Amino acid sequence: MITEREIEHIAELADIGISKAEISEFTSQFNEILDYFEILDTVEGETVSESGTVNVFREDEPRPSLPQKKVLENAGSTENGFIKAPRVM
């Protein structure tokens, strides 16, 4: 069972603005969701696929990569031997 204080803490961590008036409703909804998860935990189902499909993995084979100079030829902007991307804030 989640308390209102825990909901306030979660909202603060997620940077979600929840008013004091919404806290009790949100707490109730959150606990209902957790109750549904408890019901789902009790459901038994197949754990093994019966379709016969199997993952097929290949061994890694190291191969030479492109030279740095060749890679940078297509870059829009470079700096000190690296691709320069726009600043993201």
C-alpha cells in the first residue's frame, strides 16, 4: 500500500506537479494499479514457447572498420577528429 507521502516523494522525483488536492485521488488510483499487478502475479501461464522457434546467434567476427578520415568526410561538422553534433539542452 502506497501512502500519500510516498506519492509526494515519487511526484517530486519525477518532477510532476501534483497539487495537494490531487494527492489523495492519485494515491487511490496508484494503489488500484498495484492491486491489479498482484492479481496478474497469481495468473499461471506458459513459460516456454511451443512454437519451435529458437534464437540463432552467430559468432562475432571482428572486421576492420572504416578509417577515421573516411568517416569524417561525410560529417556535417567536425572538431578535433570527431563528429561535432549540435548542442542539446
